[in-house]
Amino acid sequence: MEAAELTRWRQLHPRYTYWCGSLLGGCGEPLTDRRYHSKVCHFAHHPHHTCTRTANGEDSADHLFMKRALHNWIGSQGCKGAVHLPKSATPPGSMIDVDLKGSLRQLRFRLRPDSNGSWGLAPGNTDAPGDKEADWVFGLGGPAPKELLDGVGYVFRIRFETHGAERCPYLGVQQRGKGTEWTPFATAALTTDGLSTPTVDEIRAARRRSTAGAPIQPAGGRSPRSRVM
């Protein structure tokens, strides 16, 4: 912001106060707006204060944009649900959990891997806690979990694009040996099979055709035409 813009902002909102957002990993302490003519105006802590926030890039609030997008998306699907930001997430904002009321599925977003590059999944554990199945969605900061690629043949990815003052989420479908197919998250659907895009529908249909066309193995594991010499 330019100095003149900040002056107008102060006149429009004389009672506004500003705080270092704890949902962004900040300290929660008050901020002041600094007006400069020789450099960009900005918010700052009071002198001699040490803040705990380490991430301050444009992607540092992606979890908040994703949370709002999820609330809008849940309503567009005609269902209800709760969106949680687990307090145990490290770094802050790296996880979003979605519980869909009346559905047998849950959504688990892992926007950033942990410090050792892991997504926090135990080997072979691709289900959510409890009795519901989970659709896992991962950011771009680490390799795709092998257990999901081996199990269902694809992995959901999420990325964000800056449009004006918004960070807009895009849902990707990554397959082994192929490029990731991207679509606006708002156009994704929730079906009985889980989170769905046109690419996922094609993958699931192909797997169903493959399963339906597989020969039935008789007891003993030999095909009907095999014989022991």
C-alpha cells in the first residue's frame, strides 16, 4: 500500500485494530500499521517484540482459503459437514480434516509434509480414524504416497493460484507415469465412491471393467485350462 492509500484506509476504518494471526502460526499479539513514503507501508509488531511466525509468503494462509472454499463446496454438494484445523498440525495450517454428516466418507487434506518429508500416513494405512473411509488430498511439497498409488492407482493433489486478493484451490489427479490433471476444486463432486473429477471417474470405470473381465480362478489357484503333467 502507498502512503495515500493507508491514509484513506485509516479514515474509512478508524476503529480497526490488527493482530498477528494465531491461525497463521503467529503470536497473537497486536500489530500497528506503518506508513512510509520511501517504501511500502506494512503491518509490524511493536518494537523489541519477537514473533513466533516463521512463514509469511502468499501461501502461508492457503489453509484458511481452503477452509472457506470447503464450506462453500459442502453447501454446493447439498450436504452438511464440519471443517477442522487440527491444533496438533506441524507446521501450523498443514492439515485440514472434513467430517461430512450423513456420509460414509471423510476428507483429509495434508497441505505440507512434515519435517522429514512424510505425509503422516503409516505404511498401508489409507483410512481415516473410525469407521469411515477417507479421501486423502496432498499438497505439492513431497512425493505422492506409494501406498495410495499402489492401492487405488492415483493420488489427489491440491494447489493454489492467486487471483486478485484470493488464493483459489485446484484439485489434481496424479497417476504414476502421467501428468497431473487439474480442475478447479469447486467443480469436484462428492459421490458414493468418494471425491470425484472426470479423470477419477475414468480411472474408476476402467478398474471396474478390468475387474469384471478378470477370469474366475477355481479352487487351488489353477485356471480352468491348466493341467498337471
